[in-house]
Amino acid sequence: MTSRRTLLKGAAAVGGLTAFAAGYGHTVAKTAEGLATGSAGTAPRDPRTFNAPKPEFTVDAATGALTPNPDQQVAFTMCQACNTMCGVRVRTDKATDAVLRVAGNPYHPLSADRQIPYATPVRDAYLSLTRHGEAGLAGRSTACGRGNAALSQINNPYRVTTCLKRVGPRGAGEWRSIPYEQLIEEVCEGGDLFGEGPVAGLRALRDLETPLDPANPEYGPVANQVAILNATSDGRDEFIKRFAFNAYGTRNYGHHGSYCGLSMRVGSGAIMNDLNGYPHGKPDFENVEFAIFIGSAPGNAGKPFKRQGRLLAQARSEGKLNYVVVEPVLTNASSMAADDRNRWIPIVPGGDNALAMGMIRWILDNERYDARYLAQPGPKAAEQAGEASFSNATHLVVTQDGHPRKGFFLRGSDIGLPLAEVEGAERWKKGDVFLCIDAADGSLRPFGKPGPAQLFHTGTVETPEGPVAVKTSLQLLKDSAEAHSMADYAAACGLDVSVIEGLAREFTAHGKKAAVDCHGGTMHANGFYTAFSVLMLNLLIGNWNMKGGMVDSIGGFPDYAPGPRYDLAKFPGQVAPKGIFLSRSKFPYQKTSEFKRRKEAGESPYPTKAPWYPLSPPMLTEYLTAAVNGYPYGLKALVSFMANPVYGHAGLRGAVADKLKDPKVLPLFVAIDAFINETNCMADYIVPDSVMYEAWGWTSPWSGTVTRASTARWPVIEPRQVKAADGDRVTMEKFFIDVGLRLGLPGFGDAVIADADGTLHPLKRPEDCYLRAGANVAYAGTPVPDASDDDIALSGVGRIVPELEKALKPEEVRKVAFVFARGGRFQDHAEAYDGEAVMADNRVTAKAGFCIYNEAVATAVNTMTGKRHSGVPAWYPLTLADGTPLRDRFPEAEWPFLVASYKSNMQSSYSIGSPRLRQVHPNNPISVSVADAARLGIASGDAVRLVTPGGSVVATALVRHGIRPGAIAVEHGYGHTELGARRHVIDGVAQPDLGGFSAGVNLNDVGLMDPTREGVSTLGDWVIGSAARQALPARLEKVAAT
Amino acid sequence: MDTSRRDFLAGACSITAGAAVCVASAETAQAATPARRGGESGQRFAMVIDLRKCIGCQACTVACSTENQVPLGDFRTIVSQYEVRDADRPDQPAATYTLPRLCNHCDDPPCVEVCPVQATYQQKDGKVLVDADRCVGCAYCVQACPYDARYINPETQTADKCTFCTHRVEAGLLPACVETCVGGARVFGDLLDPNSTVSGLLRDHAVKVLRPEMGTAPHVFYIGLDDRFAGKVEGQAALWIVRDAQGAEIGEIRS
């Protein structure tokens, strides 16, 4: 790599420069006035420091004594400016309850360089952030740009603070405030609520007995026609699940995952042999030596944003890390200042699958894989070999055509071995061993015995039923990789063969201290096999659970789950949801009534009206289209909490937005949110809610965090929304509690939370849940100490002590206060590693081994084609649901570009309301390459029309070298039509017109429908259904300036 | 792996001397400017920014804006971001270059000399400040600053700029931008303390400053500063044109 990069003339300085260059612009005109009269303006609070508030602490330079400012309070709670959910310190003005500024919590692993020991008194924690002994430099704990700016959400002029009921048709933007109690009554009891005819309320719809469709009883009861949508894992989701699944009893709870990064999660789940929990990892940034980020941009975006960014910055400057970022567009994951330590590799959008398969092929061809790791067939062998995990590389798979077990692993019972003597042993399932060929003597043997096994094998095995053709998993991977030449792979991803080989060579030159990561860049029409193939590379070097390799998140301490003090997961009379998810997930189509009917009628059971997704979790991406199409069934009511799929899910606006406005399609829509967004603008009712630092919640961190952590969100300021008649603030939790109480649902009321002795306690206020979850956190393992008086006073926890005393047992109060005083509970960093591996508790394992070959994937059937999927990674083009290559339907001649979406390093999908963010980064001109711009006569600043088969949008062009020719890139977070972009009329008064909220474009507005599917649909991955917001076919037209 | 980089730096006008030399030059410079007033002598505050660690997240920008209640649209610090490619090797991919900017708290500050009312002054600890009670908003200092680090505050109608968060530093705290620097790029401290982190960084690294040819002896030092970014950058400014749905410009963002 070169050291002589020069500035790109005529192309983009992205951000900032304007501010410092423009500072002079408006000064001259004011000068005369100023000279004549002294200063013409308003005098600042202090002539030297202007309007900065007084500091929150003062530290005596000599003694290090810390004196808090008596007018201010600092408290550790949780950010929610994006989905990372970092621990932050919030500084407030006591007199006004205003948030002055937000930075990081030094106890918190997502915010601190290296978190301070948990036992540290709060006073010393504050001191660790100061200049005293320069502690605050190494000990700094940060908030990102967005986290710094998020405080404006509290007093955002567009915030909803009263209970709203729509006036006029849905989506018209007119509302009136109603009493909270009226809202609860109308939502529960229904009636002719809008003069449009009768609407069934939540009481009538909570029918757990009547099948919603007698012809298809497996769909479950009527209650399933109430869907409850959540935005993200914000630490309040367990409360919603409690209501949805176990109190109300609907199957259909959904969140943003399927339009966020689901392809990565299912691809990772396929590798990790866990298609229920879908675990994934991140490189161990503290120790990795070479990392490849494919469709992932640490330091620019991703979760956890700060931890990744900080560790990347350190590793590329003072550490050992070299890395490449493989993306169609250049982002802040690149650093010219770190020079030779990093490099951007511009790839064709959607080309990642081919790159990964090329690398896999080269690694196998050149025997650069970790043979010692892959040869260990089971846990005993792995332990003996000193490995921290094992794979099924050596396990034998039945490959014989026509054999009923084709595609399944060969099991002990297939060759006449008895089942293991374990409870629940069952043929081809539990207790039926996998088989491999011993490396030493070539014998067929169970995987669980110590000693290595053969990696590659194609042959036959004698069984009581005769010989059966088999191959090892690794052999199948090799066959799959060899299905295409290196030149084919190179052509498909637009990179030279030498680049693919070079990456593979470097990746396999660091032992286990290398890692490859992928994320949102895989969210395209071939996302699953992309992620499956990319993440397979980690398995080939055996880096899981190792220092410098791939690490999961160890998670948090038990909070809602049955904990040492309370069981918040189970309650008397709880129900279990039954039936099929709207998204047709996790249920084999072959067990449906429809399948049987079609078979009995003598017709082919394939294709289905819409794909079934046996490998996928429930997916919000299919809920609303399913509801409109009525397949598998329609919806009678929707309750959403902060969810905004119409903004976040590519193509959904075009597919369903107008239809959801029709009460005949969706009779009732209740939204809980502090803001009116692109989805809940179509609601019938809006329940106001607490925002960020006003709310309760418990979260655990994302992958790549090497110590256990539970982050506490607690109200460090008073919520701004209305109170109910009973004096409590209206919140999401209160809404679900009061609906539960009114309908007499289990789980809410006087005796519903069991403590460790079985004594039942009430859940009638949010605090009843969240504080007891806090007790579980505080008492997990070795209980935390009691908070000192000084901890309580300095941390601001004093303001919630009355609530603690109301909800908790006396002995719990100070322990829970200890946790809140520190913003949660955090394991010390010193415990993170055990030798060359991560600590034992943080190792991910799979009883049957990580998957070179995934049997569940291999034996699942694509219900659109009736064909099975490949059980090993393979290369596919971007593909529509019925198997048609995307480019066959949308050819390059007509749609010469592929559009990529990338996450903003500043705006999240809901942060546009912050003026201090907008001033830095007000909109998102779309990136066009220099070559394409020249061809089309487009200059930076020109208005251009971006056209896809899903629609068109007018944007500003930014001509860059930082994008691959043939690609267009759109930064996410702009192009809002709500959240302040539209002025709603509430109680006859129009919201203010502040401008700027609608700036830029939202690529999702021109996302595609899938033309091979019936009814309304959005384009998704052809295997698992995750939304496609990447690699969308498009063309670009210059717009004449108006 | 990075030898070529080092060669390149060695040939450029890098400041390789340690703190002592910097401060010595400051002492000579001081004679030509109005007397320093306020602040403690025996300290010389400075910032070192390691550009390799900057991720361009603008946390510093927003924290400063919030802490100092800077009017919207004006900035005491900001991170300029550039897209760069090698002119000699145009086949190579571009890279991102981020450059945090703020007042350099120069030892020979041109802004101080031009102030007709001595509102802009330098403290004994090196911080260059504005006394809003004296400032008449003439903007001579704004013009004199080679770094575009000053603006006229539209609320107070006085010159405004980075103070190194003097209110925080005097209280024993760190500047807001340093506290919240996600990559750990910004380091602040006392150059007269040989044991300070900034002194150590100046000893260990070939730091550089912006516009060294101006002879202002800036006290914001950069690790990894490319000379082509040390002066006026020949780049195209960012595009913040906002358009309506038909593509018509609807002007600048209002906040």
C-alpha cells in the first residue's frame, strides 16, 4: 500500500469543512453595529466562558478531593440514540430537570476504554474521569456524536405527550387528546370508535379457543390476529413479550431484526449449529491481528458502535491490527492516517458470496485451513488437542441419491449401533451418535471418542440395509467451492483473482488471531448464503472462543429470567402462544393442512402463495404483507411500540402503506411512542411514553464484549408526558398493565411475581417489574455490596430510593441501589481471558459441533420451488423468491446500477430530531462514482432521480472516488416523512414548522416488491426472507434544476 | 509495513523536538504580543490529536456544541472529513482522512495582536480567550486567524472560539471534546509537566501542526498529519443542499 495518497481534487470533503471555512461569512455586516454600541448582542452568562454551565464537579488539584456542584446531578443510565444501548453519564440541572450533557459511564465496557473495577466507589469513578493524575485520559468513557446529541429528544417539539385518538381517516395527520382511561376503555372494549362501523377491541380478540381459520387449525386461535410489534432490544422488550406471549397469548410478536441484519444472524446460526438462538460473534478487537470486514464497517456503524470504533482505533495505531473493509462504498471504517494498517476494497454490491467462496476454495486448494482444529470430531478430541471448540468437518453425511436419509448425517443407528443411554434418546436425534473415519486406523467410529478423524472422504459405508454413499462435511464444502473457478468468483464480485488469493493468504497467516465479520451489507437477495460463506472462513481457521479470534457476547446477569430473588418469566396462569407465525417461520410447511389438502388432491404442494421459512425466526418483514394478503391469515389489531417498519424495511411503504390505512384491512392500530413516525402515523391511537433517561430497562451488550454486563436504564429525570388519573405517568408498561388488569389477564395484578420462597408479589406498576429485575442482577452469583450513603448521594439514586423501598424487600434496597448507582452490573475486565482463550463462561459451544455442513439447512425445502437447500456454503447470484436470478428479471441493460445502503455514523433511524446532529450532518447526498458521473454528465450537487423497479426518488448527487463504479450508495437515517417532517394537527393546533427533518432520501422508499410472489411482498433473501436493502437494481437520471 | 510512511514524514516539515523546544519558542514569541494575563503561570496547556485514532464520529463536535451552548451552525471545534486518493496511483482505492480542528491556542496568536480592545488575550497558561465584556465584535481576530477557528457569536455579537473548556480545566476536569473522544485521539494536558501524557507524546512522535509557515507556534499538535492537510485543503466542500421532492433547492437547513 502506498504512503503517497494525495487529496482528491474536485471531490468530496464530507462534512465539517464548511463550518470552519464559513465561520467568517456573516461577521462583517455586524461589525459596524458592534463597534458603535459595544457588543450588539446579549451578554453571555460569563464573559470568558460564555454560556457554558458551571462544571459538575471541582477537583482540588493538590488533594484530589472531588466536590460536586450542588446545583447539578450526574447519574449513570442508558443511552438510546441507536440500538447499541451504551451506558452513559447524564448531567442534569437540578432546578430545571434539564439534561445539560451526556458522556460515558466509566464502569461500562461499551463506553470506557477499559471499564473501572466494579467495586470502585462512585466518588472514585467520577474522579477517574478528571484531570487529577491525568486519570481521565486513559480512563475516558465516551458518548458518540449521536449519544451526545440525543438529549434533545426529551424536549423535542414534535414529542407526543398526551394520549391521542385520530380525527378523520387514518394517516390524515389530525388528532385529539383523550384521557388515558378513555383510551384504555376504547382499545379494550371496541365499538364504533370512529363512526366507521364497529371495531373489535382487545377483549373480544383475546380468544384462545376458537381457531382463527377452521380449515387450517394449525394457524392457532383468534388471538393470533393481534400482532404486537417492538422496535428493538431496548431493555423493555421482556415486558412486551410477557404481555404478548404469556398474558394475551398471541403468537405474533415481532421486531426490527428481519430488516436489520437477519441474514448475518441466520448465516451465523447455521455455522454455530443453533437456528433457535442465532448466536453470532465479533472479532476480539483487543487481540486480533488481521481482520476482514465484509459488509460491515467498524468505526462507522454497527453494534457496539463505540467499542468497535475505539478498539479499532487503538489496534490500528498502537496495536497489531491490520484490516481490510470490503464494501461498495468508502466509510469512516477507513483511515488514511493509519495508512498501511488498513485498506478499503471496493466490491460489487452483492458480490460478497463469490468473494467468500473464492477464498474458501483457495484455502482448501492450498491446504491453508487449520487441519488440526478441523480434524477433531468431538468435544473430547478437541479438549485433548487444546482447541476451544470443534466442528463437524469430519462427520459423514449420507449422499446417496434416492436414499431416504440423503442429506442427513450418518448416525450410529444407521450402522446398527445402539442409542446412548440418555434420557429422551431417539433414533436420528438425541443419543444417536454422529460417525466419522478415524484418522489413525481408517475405522468408522463415533464422533465422541478422543483422537482426530479424516477431513476428506468420499465413499460408501456398509449398513444393515446395504451400502450407503457418504462424504465428510469438509468434502462437501470442497465440492461446493470447486463448482466454480477462481475466475468465475472473481468476475462475480468484481475483484481480481489476486485480491481474493491475497486476502485468503493473509487471513490464514495469523493462526487463530484473524477473524472475518459481516453484517448489514449482507442484507440482499442472496443474504443467507453470503453470511454462511463469509462466516465459514472463521471455522476454517478454528478461531472461535480464542484470543484474537471470534468471540460472542457473554451477555448479562439474569434480570427478567428466573433469578436469585424473583421469577419474572413465569407467573400463575400464564398461557403459551400456539399456532403459526404470520411470517410462516419455524414451522415446516409439510405439516400444514394446506400441504395435506394439495397432496390429497393429487396436485403438487409447491409452490406456495408465499415462501415458508422453516430456518428463520418470526419476521416482522412478512407480518404486514401477510396481513394484507391474508396468507396465512389476516390481522384484526396491531399494537406497536416504537416500531417503524415503513421507514426501516425496504419496499414496505410501496407494498402496504396505503393498505394499512384501510380499517377493513387492519381494523385496529394502537401505537405506543413518544414520536409520530412513518408507521404509527397510520395508527388509531397513540399512547405517549417515556424517552431514554426517563424510562426503566435492562439490557446486555452485543457481541464482541468479553465481560458480563447488565446495563440499567432508570429515570434520572422526570418523564415529560401526561399522568393518568391514578397519578402514574402514562408509559408503555402502564398501558400493558392496565389492559391486562381490565381484561383480567394473567401476569398483572396483586400476586403475580414469585420470589425465591414462592411468595407472590404484585405487578401493578412498572417499578414492580424493573426493580425486582434489578434485585436479580444485584444478587446473581456473589451478591453486590450495599451502596454507601456517598454512592447514593453522588449517583442521584436518591431520587428513586422511595420507589426501591416500595417495591423491594428491605435487605434488597441498598444492593439494588449499588447497581443503579453504577448504571448496571459489570464484570471486571481482568476476568475476560483464560490463557489463549476467552474465559470459560464466554465460550460458545455446540453439542454436535459447529457446522461445516448444516443438516437443518440441507433438509429444509424451499416451498416456492420444492427443492432442498445446500447444506454447505455455495455461490448463488442475487435471486428472487421463485429461484429466478434477479438480473434475469431486472437486467443490467435496463438497470445498470446496483444500489447499496450504508449506516450513517451520525444519524440513526430516529435521531433526525436533534438539531445539534443536523447542524453537523444535515442530509445525505447519494454517492455516485466519478466514472459514472462523467458518463451521465452528473456533477456533485446536481439533482438526480434514483429509479428502481420499486419507485423513484430525487436526491442530490455526491460524486466520489469512494464508491465503486456501477454502484450507488445511500446513507441511512434521512428522507423522513414523519418525526417532524410533517406537521400534525393536535387538538386543532398544527405542530411547528422547523424544517430540515425531511432532508435527504430514504432508500427503503424505493425498495422492491418481489415480482415472482403473489399479492403484496417485499424483496427478501430467497432462503430465509430477510429484507433486501442492498444490491438493488437501479438507474440514475439527471434532473433539470427547477 | 509502515516504513515508507516514516520516510515520508521524515522528509516533511515535522516537529520532532520535544516540549522544551516548543515552549522555548513560545517564550521568544511572547515578547511581540500583549502581556499575558490571568491563568496560572508554570502551566502550558496543549492538545495532541492522534489522527490514526480519529474515527470521525463528531462526538467532540457535538459535546463542545452542547457544553459551551454554541449557537447552532457555529462551531468551536469540528472534524473535517476528506476522501483521499493517491494521485500517483489512481488505480488504488480511496481512503478517508479525518481532521479535528479547533483553536490552536498559539504561542504567537495573530488574533491577540489585532484586537483593538484587548478582548482577545492569552492567559499565562497559554489559553487564548475572549473577554466578551470587552469585545466589540469587530471581527479583526476572525480575519486574522489562519485557522478559521473563530466566528462572531450571533447571540452575543462577540468573537467566540474554543477556550480549551477553561471552566472545566480550572475545575480539574477535561475539555468536553477530550472527555468524549471515542477513538481516544484527543489528549490534553500541561506541556510544562514533563510527566504529562502530552509531553510524552511529543517526545515519542514526530508531531506536526497546521500551517507551520505562519509562525504562530500552534499548541494543537497532530500525530499522523499529512502536510497536504496542514494548510488550505484543495477539496470540494461537503454538500448540504436540501431539495424538495421535485429536486428544487429549498436552501440550508434551519434548526
